[in-house]
Amino acid sequence: MAVNQKKPSALKDLNLIRTMIRQHKRNDLAFAGLGMFVIASLTITLIILFLDLVLDGYPKFTLDFFSNFPSRRAARAGILSAWVGSSLVLIVTFIVAVPLGIAAGIYLEEYSKKGWLSDIIEINVSNLAGVPSIIYGLLALGLFVYSFGLGQSILTAGLTLALLMLPIVIVSTREAIRAIPVQIREAAYAVGATKWQVVLNHVVQYSYGGILTGVIIGMARAIGETAPLITIGALTFIAFLPPSPVTIDPPFINLDWLNAGFTVLPIQMFNWISRPQHAFHINAAATGAVIIILTVLMNGVAIKLRYNIRKKIKW
Amino acid sequence: MSEPIISARLSKDFQRNIMERFIEFALLCSAAFAVFITSAIVYVLVSEAIPFFQHVSIYEFLTDTVWTPNYSIKHYGILPLISGTLTTTFIALIVAVPLGTITAIYLSEFASHKVRETVKPILELLVGVPTVVFGYFALMLVTPLLQKIYPDLTTFNMLGPGIVMGVMIVPYIASLAEDSMRAVPMAMREGAYAMGATRFQTSVRVITPAAISGIVAAYILAISRAVGETMIVAIAAGQQPNFTFNPVESAATITSYIVSVALGDLEHGGIGYQSIFAAGLTLLVMTLLLNILGHMTRKKFAERY
């Protein structure tokens, strides 16, 4: 009697539990679907963004676009001064930021002793990575343009971007160095190498790939950086080229280009976006496509490089 | 001294010792350069903003609701710029927080190894897209789309750039939040699974609460990124200071104000020139507070596991 009474309610409970489990499994599936949907839409957004630029700018992908100066007539305007400017600025950035960043990274990983000095430096490096880029522009405006009197030149722009790139190089150098096991260093010390010999001939050699990854990512960021260069007062309309860095006569190298006015690809693009005529928007799209191809290629190379290093090296 | 001399030749090698000391010093100088940059930023912003604040009282700066330093009737209230900054940031967060969190949970708890290895590089590529291109996207693609839904929307508004900025910061939130979720010990997941929890229940009831400070830190750092973002708003939000929190209106943010002044003729030492440093100082203080808060939250998380 008692058993018979219990049975239906137990069955009811069982059914309830089964419904609950089914529902939770459904939730599980629903969330997995949602996650995939979100990631797919992000990827599609990236693709649409890229296609939109390429399709809008497609009519401008001619040799003339790369060999013409900007012009008041949209059809004849090109990005010659912009890509030359970008290249020269990046040369300065590279020369300044890479050695400085690697040296700082080496110091922080290999030399610094735990103490207030290394703490202060570490806090500063991580803090610099979070400072908005336009603040670097204000720093450069106050310091390089007016206090040092460098003017609105390629040198100023290169130094500004170098400051922006520095934290990226420092962080990637440190990560690469940290991955090297201590036995490598001990082996070198054991045969009588000095600290610097260990660092230069072993630590830096083996962390080369990781450092390169950081340098490429930093350069890709520097190519697209606009706000700090607008802040230092980069000109938006440049119809001349800076003096050539290489000359036929000795001493073959001419440094006048460092003081020349300049424009860069993203500023040229910004300038064209800001104009009301649609014809200029096409130019902007084409410039944007050039920038995005450059940055995506560089980032892609960096990501691939890092992937290869991770796969290949087994200590 | 009874210390054993390992190699008399090496201990006498002054050149070698001096070289080592010199190199160490040079490396120290490079590292200390980071400190120099920070001090230079603070020095330049403060020293250029001091003359501004001698002209304008801090009370007026913080309470006046009109910002027109470059007009004949001058008002110096930072509030319109702050309202623009906060509105665009808020829209960006409405977009980025759900998307970023879902992506992070999916990548950390649901995705197979292969999916994760494919998606993370795509997110990194999204981070690498220059902001000026995102600005073009906001003005030429997103705003016209929004205008089809709201025909009253002006060409320059805060909604379009806000949404695009949200898409831009999704990868930051996703990768930082995912890192902190993956750092939650495996034993906690296994405990939940052993009790019969599904993956969704485990993620929401176990992993998310355990990683909450890391996730919140990701949000805070994303806010800081959005507050300092310049080109998207400078291109697509208009550059007219406007004290409003209405996202369909056009407005200037702190950053886009700096850009608009820098695009014009800058008179060195003039009040317009000083005003961008005062605005920059405000921005620096805001992002600095957010970054410190973010790092403190993350450190709290790191201490637990």
C-alpha cells in the first residue's frame, strides 16, 4: 500500500529531474551556439571592414595613385608624399625604439636586482603601455617641437612614435628572455663568460624570434598611429618630397630629411575623410586599404613567427 | 682576506671589468628612460596647464557647462568634453562587455584547442587594425546603416563611433578575461563536473565568480582604452563641444578636442594651446586612475591563485 502510493510521486520527481537536465543541456548548447555566433560575427565584421575599403578604393589602385602627390582634384591625387613620409618616420622610430627597448628589456630581466629602483622602472613601463597615444602627442608637442626646437619634422614624428613603441618592445623582449632556461646561462658562465658575453652571445641570440615579433607588432602599430602625429602639428597637404637620404656625392648620406615637413598615410587618409566630396572618400578608402594590408601582413607575420617559435623550441 | 683567487689573469683584466660596468650602466640608462618618459609627460602637461589654470579657476573649469576657448566669448568648462567622452565610452561598453565576456567564456570553457588557436590570432588582427580605419568604418558604413533605422540621425553622432569603438575593444576584454578564466585551477572545474554541472553552469556559477576580479580588471582597462581613443570619435562624432548625454547628438570628446585644435593654427603659448594641455592633463588623470584601479583588481586576483 505504502509502496504503491510512493511510486507515482517518485516517477514525477524523476520526470522533473529529467526535464531539468534536458533544459540545462539545452542551455549548454544554446550558449555554445551563442559563443560561436559572436566570434563568427566578429570575424565577419573584420572581413566586411576590409572588403568595404578594398571595394570603395578599388578604382584608385593604379600606379599613379602611388606616384602622385595629393591634389585639390581628387582624381589626380595620390599618396606619394604619404608613403615616403611614413617610411622615413618609421626608419627613425626603428633606429630609436628597437635598441633602446631591447636594452631596457635586457636590463630588467638579466641585470636588475629586486629593489626600489627596479620596482619604479617596472611600474613605469607597465604604466606607459596604458597611456593614451594622444598624450604622447602632447608630450612631443611640448618637449620635441618647442623645448628642443625640432619643429614639426620627420625627426619629431619618428621620436614620438618611438616612445609609443618602446613599451611594446620592452615587454616582448622580457617575455622572450624569460623563456630561456637558466641552465643556458649557467653553462656559459661555467666556461668563464662574463655577464655581458652570456647576454649578448646566448640570451639575445636565443630570444631573437620573440624580440622580432614584438618589433614587428610595434612597427605595425606605429604605421597606423594618427592622433599623436596630428597633435604635433603634422601637415596634411604636402606636395613635395623630403630631401633624399642618399646622395651621389660623398659623404653619400644626407641628413636634411630629418628636418623636413612630412605627412604620413593615416593622416592623409584622415584628411581625405574630413572632406565633404565623395571623390576624396574613395581616395581615403584606397589609402585605408593600403594601411590595413600593411598592418595585417605585419601582424600576421608576427603571429606566425610566434607560433613557429612556440612549436619549434623545446628546451 | 682568505678568498681564493680563481684566476689571477681575469682579476687583473681591468679592461674587461670596466667594459662590464659600462655596459651595465648603459643598459640601466635605457631602462631608466621609461621613468624619464613618465616624468616628462607629467612635467610637460603640468607646466603647460599651470598658466591655463592661472587664467581659469579650477572651479570654473570643473563646473562650467560651455567649452569655447577658441571663440570670442570664452568659456572654459571641461564638462561638455567629459560628457562626450563618457557617452561614447558607455556605448562602447554596452557593445563590448557582453560580446567580450561571451567570447572569453566560450574560448576558455567551450572551444576546442583548435578553435582557440584559430580565433585568438583573428582577435589579435582586430587589435592591429589602425583606429583611423575604424573611424572611416564608423562614418561611412555604420552611421548610414543607423540612419536607415533612425532617419533623424545626423551625420556626426556619438552612437556610430561608440558602437565601432565597442567592436574595437572586444578583443581587449576577451583576451584579458580569458587569461584570468584559464588561470582558475582545473580542480574547481572538475569539482563542478563531478557534481553533474553542465559546462554552462560551471562557467557561470564556478569559473566566472572565481575569475571575477580578473574580468572586472579587463573591463576597467577597456574603459581606459575607450576614454583615450581618439581617431574614431574625431572622425565620426563631430568636433563640436556639446554638453549632452544623448547618443544621437554630435559632440566632442577630450581627445577629439585636442585633435581639432591641433589641426588649426596653433599659437604657441596662447590660451588655445594651453587649453589642450589642460584637457590632456584631465585625460591623463582619468586613464591613470582607471589603470591603477585595473592593476590593483588584477593583482588581487593573482594573489588568490
